[in-house]
Amino acid sequence: MTVSRVINGHSTVRESTRERVMQAVSQLGYIPNQAASSLAAAQDARIALIYTNPSAGYLRELLLGALHGTARTAAQLVIDDWDGLDPSAERKAARALAKGVAGVILPPPLCESKVVIEELVNAGVPAVAIASGRFNHDISSVRVDDFLASKELTEYLIQMGHTRIGCIKGHPNQTASTRRFEGYQAALKEAGIPFDTALVQQGYFTYRSALPAVETLLALRKPPSAIFAGNDDMAAAAISVAHRRGLDVPRDLSIVGFDDTSAATTVWPELTTIRQPIATMADSAIDILLRTIRRKENDTRVVVDHVVAHQLIKRDSVAPCAAPAGKLRG
């Protein structure tokens, strides 16, 4: 009965129990009977996934998780691209969307759009924010602790002997960018390493946005021996610039990313990064939405903040610091 309740998205199962059941389902390759599943109340639930994220790798993982979740629960998935919409257009789009769906998944940066969240809440349409930097009490969320994850990643570089660590910040329109930068700063402070503003450059979570940022860092009189990029796409750009300047990664320059998307393993050397289980997070968002949709029948509103575990993935883009600061060639 517990397995049945989990598979069908009932709210009476503890979150820890639900996670253990779903892990067993994945390991055993269990496939629910669709005929029986069709009896579930959410069989006709239309769930929208709205995205504006420019990272193809991130979007791929997001779609895989959402498609898995809707196929497993017999819900319907509606996908729409709101890229380039200003706040006024976002408000109109959210108002129209609310009339045709039972729930909405909001990945970054839409997960922090005040106008979109306001419209959905006013319309009584449940939404789940994926990978938001902080919990918003108006809607449920599935996220990692960006602060702790980036702090752990920076501490790893420090353990490898790096003291001049460059940082390419993510897009300023996302709280996750701020939290990752704060984690980087906290690790430096705890290690007694002075914070140097010259080692910090602004990026926008895209490959191209990181190219000039990396060039600026490597052109410093005392360049960094390591670079922490706010996501894998920007870390891939850092590797590209390093190669163009004749630097060996990781012997001359260590580079780390964040997310563990496909970009992390399609570059050479493969990236050390933080694994944020994006597909699993999207799958979990489907479950949260379906449970919320069922609760609406009893006029019970529950907002969930589900923090999932991150993982430091060590690959070949990091090595012990070998050269004193300022000895990089290029």
C-alpha cells in the first residue's frame, strides 16, 4: 500500500519514505500498470514546464526528469519557452497559462519571477520552483544548498594548495548565483585567505559570457592558479581560453564548475564539478505538484521546501597547485 501511495502521489507518505521507495523503483526497473494508474485522480492533470534557461545541458536534464515524472504518473506535460519576455509579457503569459493547466514547474530564472509567482498564486495554480537559491514561502521548491555546495567546492581547491582562486559569478538575476558566490567567500574566509575583488568576474551562466571574464582573470599580473565558474558552461569556456593561451589544465590552471550537466564530460579534461541532480529534481517536482493538486480538493494548501543532496564530483580538471601565483604563462 505504501508503494501504491508513493507511485500515485498521495500526500500521506513521509518524504523520507517516498525517496526510499522511488530509489527501489529505479533500481528494480518497476513499471506501474497504466490501466490501474488511469484510476488516479491526476491522470488528466496538465502540468506546464516553462523555461528561459540558455544552457542546453541544463535544459536537457530538466526535460528528462519532467518527462519521466509525467510518464510515471500518467499526467500530461506542456512545455513552453518564455525566453525574451519582459515582466509585463511574463505576467500576461502566466495569467493565460493558469487557465489551462493544473500545475507549473518553474526552473531558473523564472523560479524567482515575482510577477509569474504572483499570477499563479492568485489563480490558485500550484507551482514548484526548481533550483531557486532560497525558499519562497508562496510556492514549493526543490533545490540544493548552493551555499554549502560552492563552499565545499572552494574548500577542495584550497585543500589542493590553491590560494589565488578566481571566481566567475552566475547571472545576477538568480539568487543561486549570490549563494554560490557567498559560499566561495566563506571558504576563503575560513581558510584565512584574503578576498581579492580582482579575482572576481561577472558571467551570465553562458559559455560566451565567460570568455571575456576568463581573459581578464588570466591577464592579471598575478593570475589565479584555479578558477571556480558558476556553472559547467562557463567552466567549459575557461578551459577553452586556457588552451588558447597555451596553458595546461590542470597543471597550470585548475578549473571547476557547477551542475554536472553533459558539458562537464564533453570537454577535455573532464570537469570537477558539483552534481546537482536536475533530472531527479524535476521528477520530484511532478510528485509535489500532483500531491498538491489532490490536496486542493480538500482546500488544503501545503508548501514544500525539498532540499536534495549535492555531490562533489572529482575529475581531471583539478591538480595540486604547483606554481607560485603570477608564474602562469600566456
